[in-house]
Amino acid sequence: MLSALTNTFKIPELRKRIFFTLSLLVVYRIGCYIPTPGINSQALQDIFTRLAQQRGGNIFSMMDIFSGGAISNATIFALGIMPYISASIIMQLLTAVIPFLEKLSKEGEVGRKKINQYTRYATVGLGLFQGYMISVGLQNPGSIFGAAAGDMQIAPSGLAFRLLTMMTLTAGTVFIMWLGEQIDERGIGNGISLVITVSIISRAPAALIDAWNVFSPLDPEKQTQPLGLLLVMMVLFVGVVAAVILITQGQRQIPVQYAKRIVGRKMYGGQRTYIPLRVNQAGVIPIIFASALLMFPGTLGGFIPRLQWLSNLLAPGSLLYSLLYVLCIIFFCYFYTAITFNPVDVADNMRKYGGFIPGIRPGKNTAEYLDRVMTRITLSGAIFLAGIAILPTLISGRFNLPFNITQFFGGTSLLILVGVMLDTMRQVESHLLMRHYDGFMKKGKLKGRF
């Protein structure tokens, strides 16, 4: 492992890509501290500090993780990259149901560029809409933050502040999107994923400080939790990370045999390969969908006083919220897998090139077999994903710990961290192996998520 890390800086092209990526990530982190004009940042930080101490957390404290603290600091990057992610997911879903977009997606590089252009337009639209909603919420903090806002005044009233906030936050999102594209083209790793990963990692020091204050190993009088619980949490963290890696890497390999063909004097085919069916085909998308769906009633209850009971009923950490959260994740696992994996197309492509699954007739029977296998492994992946997503809330409620600490024991943040680290290491390893250096593993190669 150490020799592989040393070898990465011996390759000029790889070294250049790594430093370029790090420099753009530094630019992003600097932007996370440039405040949006007209906002009382200290008052907003006080509100988020109260939210972070709540058991089970809050949707806004969860959003603050992915922005790297930009929301709690009310900076120009407060929206983060979430509008772009939302637009990408929407376009991916529309591609499966709109024939025009489906035809574009099959036109190769030209079609992909056109869809990316539509995604950028949708990102700007979502950024303007979310920027407006945030500006309204900042002018009326009690409507979105509840009792945690108290009687604090965060932003001035008036239309000018709303327009300025909309333009500032949308421009920040577009700039982050550009940074991610530059990393994809000239750096190493997936740019957008690395931006989110850096944002999550930036919240780790604050979580460590809170954990130190809670367990206080040097001052027993200030301890609110025993040191034995700290050891249990450390062991649990290692176990959860190992389990996430196993599920992220896990796949069911369906053997495929290609028939021999004789063309002229040459023989083609006859090789044996496999179709990798991932256990967690949907990735973190079901968690994002479920969070967004359950956030809507709570937000609606904040803006409409008559629906305040709905906001209280679906508060993060409550029994009903946790139950609906698990059910929504399982549902969206199957929903997203059905969109991204079409067994009929896979079976038709196999038959077109002379491939077949041993013991299964080509065509309809192959499609039914792939669908049956995918349904079974998706169930196990969905249950695991739901367990990981709800684990921080369970730990927070069981041991009475702030969500700011338990958020790193599961949920979207841990899944993204593990997945992005694996993908980035896989790309670095491919550069090393291509130049006859040893990879990160002595036996075998590192596999990414895709």
C-alpha cells in the first residue's frame, strides 16, 4: 500500500492530475467560507448548532453535511451541488420514459452531450427555485427551523434580498458544477463525487470535537457518556465500514457462454464470460429519494401553520418517520433498479452476439431468469441499505448522542465516502498497472462501484 502511494508521484501525468484535483478542491473549500451578502451568519450558525445536538438529527443538518458547512455559514456555495445531482437524477428518470430522450441516449457521444446540456439547464432552473425558497426561509426562520430559530433575525426583508440570494446561490452551484467537470477532464476521480466527499470529510473535525466533549477522557467530571461506550462505537464503526465495502463491491456473476462462429478461415467466439449483477445496483439514490420525499411534508408544515402537526408527526427520529424511511428506501431500490437494468435488452443483446446462459434458453427465458435473480439480490441490497440509512438515528436515540457524531456511522455520507474512495483508488491503480507498477493490492485488482 505505501509503495503504491509512493509510486503515484513517480508518474508525471498522474502526479499532475492529482495536484490539479487537489487545487480545485481547495478552491471549492475557500468558496465555502465566502458569505452571502445580507445574512447574519452567526445567528444561522447558532441555529444549526442546536439542530446538530438533536437526537435523530434534522433534515437541515443532513443537508449541511453535503455542503461542507456552507448552509450553516450561509456562503455562496450554500446550495452545493445538490441541484445538479437532482437534475441528473430527473434526466435519468425521464430518459427511461420519454422516447425522445431515450433515442438521444443511444446516439453515442453526441446524444450524451445533448443530455448533459439539458441537465445543466435544469440545474440552473432548480438552483433559482431552491435559492428563492432559501431566501424566503431565511427571512422567516421560524417557518423552516421551528423552535430552534427562536426569535432570531437572519436576513432583511424585501424582494431585493431574495433576487440577490437567488442569483448568488445559483451562480455558486454552476461554478461548483464547472469545477467538477474540470476534475473529470483533467484530474483524477469523479469531480462531483469528490466535491461531496470533501464536504463530508470537512465535517469530521467538528464531530471529533463533539465526541471529545461528550466522552471527556481527561476530565471524568464532564463526562456525559462512559468511555466503554466509546470503545463500542469505534468497533461498530470499523464493522459498519467493512460491511459497506462488502455490499458496495458485492455482485452476482451470471456465467455467459458465446457460441463459436467460423468466418472465412477464422473462428470467432467460444469464450466464456459473465454478467456482473450488483447487490446494490441503485447506490445511494434510494436514500436521496426517500429523504427528499419525507422532507416535503415537514417543509410544507413549516410554511403552513395548519399543517404543523404533519411536520411534528414526520420529524426525523420519530417512529413513523423511521418506518416510512425504511419502506421508501426499499421501494426506490426496486424502482431505480428497474429503470437502470432492463433484462429484456440484456437478453436481446446476448442473443444478437451469440451468447447464452448455460442451462437457460435464449430470449424470453433468459430475460425472466435475469429478472428473477435481480429481484432476489435487490431485496438483500435494499434491506442492507435501509439498515445503514437508519443506523445513525438508532444510535443517536439509543445512546443519547448528538446526530453530529452518529452521522458518520451510516447513512448517505458513509456510503458516498466508501464508494468514492474505491472509485478514486481504482483509477489511480489503473494508471499504476498501465505503467507496470504494483497496485494497492498484491493479489487481484481493486474494483470500483461501476
